[in-house]
Amino acid sequence: MGVTNATVLLPILRRQIGDIDTPYTYSDVTLSGYVLDAVKALGRRWNNKYYIATVAGVPDQIVRTGENYSFDFSDPPVIEYGDERCIILQASIIIKTSKKFSESGDAVSWRDEEVAYSSIESAKQRASSLQDDIAELDRYLPIRLARPLYGRLAGWHREYE
């Protein structure tokens, strides 16, 4: 069972949310928290493929479960390459949703006889970026209502058909 720190995904997450110029808008600790929140949020869609381990009282490690899930590769890498993008997208969705909520009152528009100003278009672009992330994550991990169960039906024998 492998263990990795959430900070390995931070450069990719920074590029996804556009936080690439120093000084950064988000600290590494804050982004690590969003990555861990993303792993927790994806747990249900992945049948708890990964879980969060606490080290010295601080939850900061992503661990493979290995119990109910078969992985394509053995350790390392702890997080499979195909899963990295899903974690990044979910963390980006969490960040953009919270930012959209906190900035919802900032969208204003005014005009006088000479000048007009509107920040509504930038609010629409942020909402569009959020919807793009949600749509991409749904393409990677389509939401299923139920998982099929396979088993033999009593009284059903293939050789008689």
C-alpha cells in the first residue's frame, strides 16, 4: 500500500485554476487541503479507491486502499495517472465554486452618459470555466445511478438453451 503527499499535484492544480504568478493567490497549505477535499469528494464515485491518512495529527497523505479495487500499476505511483486529472478537476471545481459564492455580490454594472462599466461578463466567464470543469469531470467519471451486480440465476442453465 503506497502513500503520497498531496503537494505532488499542486503545480498542476495551480495551472488549472490560473494561479501561476507570484505572489500566489492560494498558499500550498490551502491548495493541499483542496486536493484532499477532492479525493474525499471523489470517494463515492471511485468506490473509495483512495483514502486520506493522518500523519502527526494532520491529514495530508493520500493512500491507496487496495481492498476493493484493482489498480493498473503497482506502487509507485500511488495515484494512477488517469486519476490525477480527476482529482485536479474536482479540486478546481471546489475552488471555483467557493470563489463564485464569495464573489457573487461583486458583479456590478453601472453607466452614466459618458462611461459604462460592467463586471458581469467576467462573472459569466468564471461560471463558464466552472461548468467546463464539471463537464470534463463527468466525461472522465460518468455518474451512474447504480452498479450492476452479476450472478447466476437460480434454475438458469446455459447448456439447455
